[in-house]
Amino acid sequence: MRILILGGTSEARELACALIAAGLDVVSSLAGRVRDPRLPEGAVRIGGFGGADGLAAYLRAEAITAVVDATHPFASGITANAARAAGQAGIPLLVLRRAEWDADPSWDVVADIHAAAAAVRAWAGDSVFLTTGRRDLAAFAGDSAHRFLVRTVDPPDGPVPARMTLIMDRGPYTDAAERALMREHGVGLLVTKNSGGPMTVAKLRAARDLGAGVVMVARPPLPDGVTVVATVDEAVRWAGPGSAGPGSAGPGSVRRGSGGG
Ligand code: NAP
């Protein structure tokens, strides 16, 4: 067994740790986007593979026997590539996707970042808290009607909103700190992706407590037919020793059709 974990998330790091503890041979892969990434335990490779074909070639060259795609729910390019590459190489693939945040009826749910930018443009208030990541800032760059409090891990390197206050941080965040930050900047609207998970959920409770609106970017769909679990424990059961073996879906898993996610 030699397992490739496509990472860049806390779940990917937890999974690497658990599988190594179970005695498996694990390689974690990071895209190399973040300047100072949190590294998982064990072997790590960094950088793109060169599309689905490049990833399939890597799987063969490195004698990988199973892939766990534990990338961020919005990293749809690598997720599509992993599904194609695993198919080409004839090896099992599991997608580990943390659950979405529980939907709130007050949210304005939008399909993508451009729809989020349109929702902000249509908003009559002043101060927006933008937490969708530095590579999505360009969609808001033409909006000079609003003030933007922007929080990113690394500094933006493309177009940004003209009236921007930048904070660089990467959580986890507390309710009290999020409330204080949003109060300090007079935030009336929060824009976020539905990343799910505990690390960044405090901003949603803070927005609710302060009566701020929420524009929620919905997740992109998963590729057809992939097997999905929501927790590290389920992924360990799928991949770990004593499991029925990668490819067995297991009780908590779901096979996704189009439009899933
Ligand atoms: P993406 O758009 O899905 O992927 C773009 C390209 O980056 C892929 O085609 C692949 O290049 C390379 N890549 C992505 N993830 C990789 C990985 N784990 N290992 C090796 N190459 C990878 O991805 P993204 O949205 O830019 O995200 C990049 C990474 O940051 C992901 O690993 C993700 O887990 C993490 N992340 C993303 C977000 C987000 O909001 N999107 C948030 C937090 C963390 P090639 O085609 O050359 O193989």
C-alpha cells in the first residue's frame, strides 16, 4: 500500500498522521500556493503535476496504490484531475470532504465568486468583510462604492478593491475576536465560501450576533461517480490496514452523481 494524499487542509494533515501511525506508506502533496505552509507528517511533495495526465504518470511512476483527495472543497481543478488520473491509472480514489456549514435561511447563497461580487455591488451598506481568499479579490476590484476588510493567508498579488484594509492571518478564530474585528470595522456584510469545518466558522456566529448579512458562495460540484466521505476517521477506515480495502465504499460514504457537493 502506498497512498497519495492530495492535501492543503487540516484534514489532510490529520489523515497523513493517522495513516502513518497505522504503518502505511504515505506521500502528501501540496500545491505550493502558500508561502509558509503547515506541513503534514511524513513524505511531502510540493507543486503541480501538470494536469490529469501528469498526475496519472506520477501515480504510475511512484507505484501509488490509492489516492485520497483531501483538498479544500473549492479546489475543483485538482479534484477533477484526481478523478481522471485515478481512472487512467486504474487505482481507487476517495474524496475526503468536510461537511458544509449548516445553512441559515438568512444567507444569500450564490453560485460563484462573480455572483458574490454582484451581490456586494447591489448592497446598500458600506463595510464588507471579504474572506474568500486572495485569488478571488479581482472579482471585487472594480467596486469602489464599498469598504473592504480583506483577510488572506498570504499578500494579494493581483487586482484588489480600491478601499481595502488587509489583514493577514489564517485562524483558527474565536467568536469574541471575530465579533471585535467586525465591530471595529463596522462590518455590515460578510462574504465567505462554504468551506465548512471549525477553523473559520466563528465569523458566521459573529455576523449573526452583530446582525450582519452573509453572502455565502456555494461549493462547486464534485466529479460524477466519486466516493466521498466527510471525516478523517472514515478515510482511515477506507485506506487503513484491516479495512475492506480502498474501493470499498463503507457505511458513511456516498457515491456522487453530477451536481453533488
Ligand atoms: P485548484 O484550482 O483545484 O488546482 C489548480 C492546480 O493546482 C491543479 O490543477 C494542480 O496543478 C495544482 N494543485 C492543486 N492542489 C494540489 C495539490 N494538493 N498537490 C499538487 N498540486 C495541486 O486548487 P486551488 O483552489 O488553487 O488550491 C490549491 C491548494 O490549496 C489545494 O491543494 C487546496 O487544498 C488548498 N486550499 C485551497 C483553498 C481554496 O479556497 N481554493 C483554500 C484553502 C486551501 P497541476 O494541474 O499542474 O497538477
